[in-house]
Amino acid sequence: MSVSNVIEKLGRSPEDIRAENLRRWVTSINEVTTIKDVKARERTRVAGVIQNIRIDPRNGRDAIEATIIDGTDRMVAKWLGRASLSGIQLGMGLIMEGVPGAGPDGMLVMLNPEYVLVPGPEHG
Amino acid sequence: MSNAQAAFKRLVLGRPMSSGELEHTLLPKVIALPIFSSDALSSVAYATQEILLVLGLVGISALAHVLPIALAVGSLLSIVVISYRQTVRAYPSGGGAYIVAHENLGVFPGLLAASSLLIDYVLTVAVSVVAGVDAIVSASPGLERYSVEISVGFVAFVAIANLRGVRESGTLFAIPTYGFIFSMYLLIVTGFVKCLGGCPTAESAHLALKPEVSALGLFILLKAFAAGTTALTGVEAISNGVPAFRYPQSKNAATTLAILGTISISMFLGISWLSHVMKVRYLDTAKFLALTGHAERSVIAQIAYGVFHGGPIFYFIQIMTAAILILAANTAFADFPRLASILARDRFMPRQFMNRGDRLVFSNGIIILATLASLLVAVFKANLNHLIQLYLVGVFISFTLSQSGMVMHWKKTHERGWQRSAIINGFGAAMTAVVLTVVVITKFAGGAWIVVCAIPILITMMRSINKHYENVRTELAHPQRRPLDRRPGNHHVIIVVSNVDAATSRAVGYARAMRAADVTGIVLDPADSAPWHRLAPEIPLRVATGRSEIDNVLQVVQQKRADLTEDDFLTVMIPEILESQHLVEVFRHPRTYRLKSTLLRQRGVQVLDIPLLRKQIDPTIDQAHEPARNYAFVLVSGVHNATLQALEYAETLRPTDLRAVSFGLDPDATQRLGDNWLRDRIPHPLEIEDSPFRDIALSLLQYLRQFRPDGLDKVVTVVLPEFVVTKRRHQILHNQTALLVKRRLLFEPGIVTVSVPYHLSES
């Protein structure tokens, strides 16, 4: 490892390095759009790593949300009426297809998307 | 942590790695061999010496027995290697003696193996480093006065290399290990060639040993054999480390083990043979000094000096010997933390040993190991002969248990060819059990008694920790103590005022916003009464003056608590002004700190901390201001009674938004949390956020900042469920995360933390 390489590595934040690894992982998956290029109300396929899971049992129906990141931006997958996480785990890769809409805080949300869970770039 | 601190940490330890980068640290065989075998190979550097030391006590003629003894030790080594190759195959996920004994023989044998191993690892570090320093001292006389300091320095060096992570250490350690193997073969082959024309003699060959001090009895032979079995130490390392190998893991590990055995046995026999033909004598270092007036060189140094007549190759061999010995300590640094984390997972050790640090290694285990080994080196004044007396008991207990466990394993699984496997392991177990007996008998008085006493103490400790964790688990799930659906009672508030200032006025605003059943103020100085009545005329005030302020506050709190029903909450608010953003600030108010910890031990009392940085005070505001929004977050790790109580508590704060948050370190645990949340129909949202760099306090801070609390209009309240235990010594097993979080949030504007203690009765 050269000195300049070391200095460069020290200068970059761990978050930047992680985002770069994520972007590299996403490009290895077929036919997905990077999240920053996704437009609302257009059918699309995205992939990312699950960063946040939200469970909201209020209002009589169990809502589960998973926020994925792909190194460019984040997007939310939302399922209604699910009784268990069944495989939705932090760090897992999630490839999903559907029509995203804008959520309350401006983030894109895909409601009941078609999805597959795959091992993330970071978990074997 | 300040930027400068963070930069320093990065320089020494490297950049923080995200949890996912774990996978990339798998090792190819060429790198795995030096990492896992430096311990086993390096014992060649002192095994022959230990045999000569025992035989030399009897007399010159006894030295002739070094070869048969070395052959016996070599055979034992091959038996153990063959035995362990089966363990590696049967336990691809890592089959240390603890796992094998625990799974196949039961809890007690498992703990016996675990405590032997833990002691063994500490001694591996101490013995290897001290032997390495001996090699340095042999090459440069005069340094022996600083042996202790040099040894401790090397322990620290290896510890830091390991805190950086295993892959970097692998590259770093490959060169010395291969260098040592090369230099030993160079020495043996050159020595053999020279012997064809008459062997060179060692410098100690003419040392006047008394011709025959005592008769050579069976006991002495056994003692010499036991001393020689130090050559076996470290063989088990590979069986612990199978998951670190590249795929196919078991096959690669078994191959590496076979290579290790071959190299180790041939080097050991070669050196023993040379020591015999070159007539090397070895005495206790103190005796040698008294006899000759100069320091004694190690056996390897004497042989190398004799074969190469000093010169650069002699120094090369000494450097390589020192290097491999110091790096042999590395094996223990890989295994001790791993075993500690497994024990923590099984609830036999404090949970903190499961946490991976910045660089994905089990930092706490590494630090503890380095500390213990340094202490041992200092107490034994870096004397190798004394340290080695302690070494073998733990090694052979774990060998025996591991092999016996394998016999049971084969009996249970009945795999194809299980009888053959069971016989191999059974024979190994029998042999190591015999050697264990010999080791205990021959070395007991010399120091082995320390280990024999330490093992039961460790076992008792681990059982007590386990019992405590199990009790807690039962109690936390106990349906009768489940606060869910219990209609929360009224909320009562006491504000402790050490000064009527901006922080106090925030506390008043907070108390008003939560619409508590009643609020009381306590001032510690009567002079504060007037400003208090201006600030909060509707809140009654108690003036508590007396000898001890803490006792006075406590008295008021206890009186109040006695009037309430069990379902009521009593929150003690502690507003405080912080002068600077420095951690020193925490220690500047020892009284506040003591007050908080005293209050937390009171049943049914919650402590709410309202800190405010001096520089963030807005001088234009002199009235209490009710925050319009209060976001409450309950930090949870599982669905249990303490969590539920904290949620109930948070409800009574009447926040605008209430949710539970959890930070995922272990994906399985977080999935369990989510499923249990749904199953138990907890009526609040739960958010599980990833913490890729495993720093919960930092992740929480970043999470909370998105709500932009300002402390006036918008407040964030972090509710921390905590445990209060009946025995003080158990306190260290709990609340470490809560403590870290509180310290980190203290300086964050607009964030209020509440500790909601859950009292464990442990009946």
C-alpha cells in the first residue's frame, strides 16, 4: 500500500467507502435502476440493502416498512397486513419491482411490491 | 469523541469497517498456516530446552535420554494432530475444546474446558513473549535487565496489531513464521552436514555438571517427558479457527493441520538430535549465572552459535526465533476473544465480549488478554522457567476433554466409519489424560498449583454469571410482572433545583407540557426560593437544607413515593447546566452523578436528565417555555417486561409521537424482536435501524438529529429501560449500552434522557 493510498483512505469517511461498495454491488444485479434515477408513478425495479425496518401495528392493520439504500439514495417498501417479518432482516439485499409514489416526507414508497430477498453484499 | 481523537484512533487502528466487510477476511492456506501455527511451531524453540533442564539436574549421563524422550513427545504430537484432524472435519464452524466438550459431554466439562483454555491463552501470550525476549537477550547480552519492559512492550504491539484486524496481522505474521521454518531447517541441515565430519560442540559442553547427583528414576524421566510436551502447545489453534479458512473450510483446515504436524515434529526432533550430538547443557538461569558469572543462552542460540560460529546466520536465526515467538502470542489473541464471545453468547461471560469493535474484532477480549498477560509477565519477572511450570495443565485438560467429547460425538452420529474415528480419538484422549496426570504430579509444586486453583474459581464465576442472566431472563418474561395492559397510574414529578437557571426553566416547561398529576420543586439553597416563585408560581416548593444534600433530596423523594400507589410513576427531574462540551464535564459534577445513581436504586423512581450547554442559553428567554412537540423514543433490545414498563412510562409523558427504536447488531436478534413485537401486538410503532459500524450511541445520535430538536419548541426524549440488580457485583453485567448512550447524548442540544429502572428481585 503506497503512502498516498493510505492518506486517501484516511481522508475518506467510512460511510463513503460503504456507499461505494453498495453502488458496486447494485451494478452487479441485472436490470435495476439506481434509486436516485427513479421517478414517481413509473414502474421500476430497484435493489438495495435493508437499512431500517419499521413495524406499525396501529390502526388495526400491521404495516411493515423496509427502507433500502443503494449508495445513491433510499426508498421504502411497504407491506400491509403481514403477520411476521419472514426473512426481512437488516443487511439483507432486497430487489423489488413496482410503482413508487411519494411518501409523506418526500421519500419514494413502493406499496406491496413484488420482491426477492437476496444475500446482501455485506452478509455472505 | 473529538475529531483529533477519531483521527488518532484511525491512524493506530485503521478506518472503521462496516459489519458486512467481515466476509472479506477469509484466509487462504498460506496465510492461515502462519496465523494459526505460529504458537505450535514456536514451542520448538523451548521444548528441547525444557527436557535438558530436567535431565541436567540429574547429571551428565542422564542427558543421553533426550532422544528417546523427544521421540516419545513426537509420537504424542502426531497422535494429537491425527485426533484433531477429525475434530476439524466434524466441526466446520469451529470446534474448540469448549464447543466439543459442551455439546457432547455437558455443561460442566464444557466450562472446565473453557476455563482451561482461557488460562492457557493468557499463558501462551506470557510464555511466548518471554521466550522471544530470551532469544533477543541471547543475541545481545546486557539487555536481560530490561526483560520485563521489553516483554510488556511486545504484548502491547501484538495487541494493537490484532485490534486492527486479522487479515492485516496475517500478512504481517507470514514472513516471520516462514522465516523461522526456513532458519530451523537451515540450522538442522547444516548441523547434520557438519556432523558427517565430526560434530561441533556447544559452548556449554564442558560445563561441570555433577556426574551423578541422584539415581535416574522413573519420576525424573516422566518429568522430563512432561517438560518436553510443551512442544504440543498450540496444536489446537486450527480447530478453533476453521471458519476463518477459505472454502472448502474443513478440508483446508485439515490439510494445514497435517502440514503443521509434519513441520513441527521434524523441527523438534532435529533440534533435539543436534542438542544431543553437540552436548548442549542447560541449567536454571539463576544457577548458571551463579556458576559462571555470565547470562545463559537459550539452547537454540547455543546450537546456532556452535554450527555457524556466530556470524550473520546466527543473528538471523535469533531474530527469526524471537519474531515467531512474539507472534505466537498472536494465536492466543485470535482465540481468546473468539472463545470469550462464544461464552458470552452462551451467557457464561458478560455480554460485552460479544461486541465487535471498529475493525470487526472482539476488542474487549483483546484488551483483557493483553492486560492479564502483561500482569503475569510482571509478577513472574519475565522468568521463562517459572512461567512454563503453569503452562501445561490447561493445555492437557482441554486436549483430553476435546478428544473425549469427540468419542461421544462419533457414538452419537454413527457416521460411516465412526468406530475407527472413535478409536483414534479415544486413544488420543487416553494418551493426553495420562500426560495430564504426569504434568499435574510433576509440576504441581513448581507452579501448576496456581492453575489448579484458578480453574475452579473461573468455573464458579461463569456459573454465577450464567445463573444471573437466566434469572433475569425468566423474570423479564414473567407473566405476573408484565406491565402491559396495566392501566398506567398517575404521573408525579419532583424537580431538583440546584440553581434557578435556564435549565431549570426548561424542566418547568417540560413538566407543564406533560400535564403531570402534581409537580413539586426542591431547592437546596433557601436563597433560590424567590427566583423559583417568579419562574413557577404555581409549583409548590420544598426547601431541603441540611448536612447532606443527597440525603435531603432522597428523604423528600421517599416520602412522596410512600404516598403513591404501585402503578404511579414518580419522575425526578434533574436540570443541569454544562460549561463545556468536554467529557471532563461528567466528572465536574460528582454530586449530581451520585444523586442520579442513588435515585436510580429507589423502587418506582425514574430519573429524567435535562442538560443544557452554557453557550446554548438564549438570554432573551427568561420564562419557562412549554415545548409544542415532544418526540419520545424508547430504546429497546427485546420484547420483555422492562421494555413494556418503559413504554408505559413513555405514554404518560404525553408525547406528540412515541415509538420504540432498536439498533441492529445481530440480524437474528433483530428479526426475533420484530416478530415478537407483531406477535404480542405491542400498540406502538417499532423502528429497527442498522448500525453498520456497530456504534449504537452514534447511530442513535444520527437518527435523533433528523428531528432537529432545539429544546424549546421541539424536544426529543430518549427513554432508557435499565436494570437494577440486588447484588452490586452483577451491576457490571447490565446497562453498559444505556451508560454509553447517556454519555453521548448529554451534550446534544434539545435531547432529554430518562432512565426507567426495572428492579430485578432474583428470588
